[in-house]
Amino acid sequence: MKPRARDLGLPFPGTPGPFNAITDVPGVRVGFTTLTDPARKMRTGVTAILPRPDSGSPRPVWAGFAALNGNGEMTGTHWVNDAGYFLGPVLITNTHGIGACHHGATEWMIRTYDSHFRDEHAWAMPIVAETYDGTLNDINALHVKPEHAIAALDAAATGPVAEGSVGGGNGMIAYDFKGGTGTASRRVEIGGATYTVAALVQANYGRRPWFTVLGVPVGREMPDGTIRDQETGSIIVILATDAPLSDAILRGLARRAGLGIARSGSPGGNSSGDIFLAFSVADDMPAPPHAGPVITRHSLNWDELDPLYQAAVEAVDESVINAIVQGEDVACVKPEGKTCHGIDTARLMQVMAKYGRL
């Protein structure tokens, strides 16, 4: 694995958690299925996020949804907007893998929450999001199958999280460099308590001239090797925290992901699906049918939220750069004969030094 952005010496602000990953939020696990076979023009996969270590009966995960530009898909968000929670996993894959992953996640939920589905009139509504990988993967071959979603969910674990060309990020491009999966976290103190805010992104967006790192116009300094004349990608951002937050605040936290992706230069292009989900693992309680007629939840005061919002923006920005610095050269399947290059990190650091950012 190549060095992450901080390991290279890029001076990102803020204090990360021990893994500098979404798994710094207690209980959150991440798993991948990565599918690579150049002979079949296959470079794709599935990323799975499990917010809670629950089984038997699922427990609500409080959540909020936002979209900067809606040219993409994230299932289950109508219910998140209405109810302020979801049950079960979150998956990210390619655009044509949504149905397969939804099928696989539903099968996994029926198995994992067996009593919930056996004894009740329960329904499964997993969250599945996508970005388009048709430049580096034969997306129309429908390589992603339900069993790949199940395998990613079964592989979910705590600890360090792989980045770059893993899981759903395997075939993705960001700012005309090889992109993919990235993650980062921040720890903040509010009212004498320490909370973690973390992001995981599937970065597949942006044009090279837009690309900036910590304010440095890297894209203009490194213009060679582009493969796109206009933006044709998207980005999914999943924000997780252990801070207790209301539904309205979680929607506001999700909106801050847009500021995070803008830090590296994107204006939110028309062809980009910039779609965000924020969830909190605070206030663990049974699913509504078992929670009684009145539930009690907690939330930070609105006037105390600025450190949390700043942490989210910083974590998203660093996640994007982490995805990009892991990139390696990959042959395109459409158009054939071109190569999507991984960023030259030595050259990147020369550019950063030129602008006095090291």
C-alpha cells in the first residue's frame, strides 16, 4: 500500500482518530469485494459499511441525507428524510450494480436479522449508492452480483481501512487521476466530551484543471495525462459520528460534505452525482416496534456545532486526497488505448513545496 496523504507530509488540519478512518467511530465496520480481471475488462467491486454490531434484530441508525447534485442514486433516502433513521448496512458500488447489491444486502439482512424477519412483518430497505466506472470497467457486463455484496458485508471489520482501488472504488477516477475509496477522521471536544466525525468517500469526480490540494493549484501544475474533456463522474460521501444529533442536524452535517469536496476544487458539475449520507451511532435503542410509545433521544446544542461541521469538512477533504494518492496506472476500456494515471506523488510534493505548503 502506498503512503497516505499525511504520511507523505501533507499538512492537513485537525486531529484524526487512531486509524484516521471511518472505523474510528465506535462499532463501525468496513468490508470490500474487489473484482479485477483485465481479460474480462473487469475493474469494479462493492464497499460495505456496517454502522452497528447488531444481529437478530436491527437497531436504528439515526441519519440525514443531502445531495449537492442529483445525477446519481442512493436508495433508501426517502425513508431517511421522513423517519430520520435507517436499519442495516450501507453499500457503494458502480452505477449498474445497484440492483445486485440491493438484492445481496436484502439477503444478508434476512440472514443476519433472522428473528426480525421470521417473527415480524419486517421489510428490508438497505442503502445502496453508486458512481460510474465505465471508463475503466465494462460496466455493461454487469460483473457485480448479489454474492459480491454479501461477501463485502461478511468481510466488514474494524481497524485500518484499505484505500484507492478497493471495493466500489476499484474503477473510479478523480480529477483525471486514478481515484477510488478514501477515508479520514477527526476528533473534536464539545462541552467537555470528545466526539469522532469520520468520512468514507467513493471519489469519481472532478476535472484536472480544478484540482487543488490545501489551496495549491495542483491540477494546473500537473496537466499531463488527462482522459476526460468534461466531468462524467460522481462522488458518494458517508459521514459517521458518535455525537448525539437530531435528524435536522444530521441533514446539516450531510450538507457539509459538499464543502469538503469543494476544497479540492469541484464546483459540483452537472454530470456529477454528489450525494451524501450522515449517520450517528449515538442513542442506541431497539427498532420502533419494540421501543415503546415514547422514545428519548439526545442532541448537541445547535450553538455548539461549528467544531463538528469543521471536522466533517476536513475529514471529507482528506478522504478525497487519500483516495487519489493511492492511485496506480490503469488501462481504460472506453476509450481503449488510453491510460488513467495514478498521481505522481513525488511530483505532487514538489508542487506543494513550490507553494510553501510543506
